[in-house]
Amino acid sequence: MQSKTGKIRQENTEERRADLIAATLCVIAREGVRGATVRSISKEADVTQGLIRYYFKSKDELIAAAYETYMGDLVNAADAA
């Protein structure tokens, strides 16, 4: 049985990851992939660089997650059209 606290933490983790991915996509849209540094992403998300490293092992992992999210959104939009 999962505790209420565990469920809240999981939801917070998923929400935080989604926020970091959204910030990454904003930076990429504005500055390109080369401009998407951990520093610029953390500034966009208003978090520390360490927090990004907590949720993603590397910048490449974060960029890949952002790409997967973006492509998933495009596929969903195409399916809905």
C-alpha cells in the first residue's frame, strides 16, 4: 500500500520534471539547442542548477526528455486533427 506522502512526492516529481522540460523547450525555442545550457534552463525555470541535476542525470537526458515531450505533443496534435 502506498502512503499518501509517497503519492504526493511522486506527483510533485512528475510536475517538477514537466516544469523543467517546459523551461527547456522555451530556452531551445528562444536560443536554440546550443543556447540551452543548464544555467539558462535553471534561470528560465527559476531553480538551481543542482535541482536540474537531481531530476536529470545529464543535460543530454533533459534535452532528450524535452524532445520526446515535444514530439509526443506533435503526434497527439496530428492525431486530433
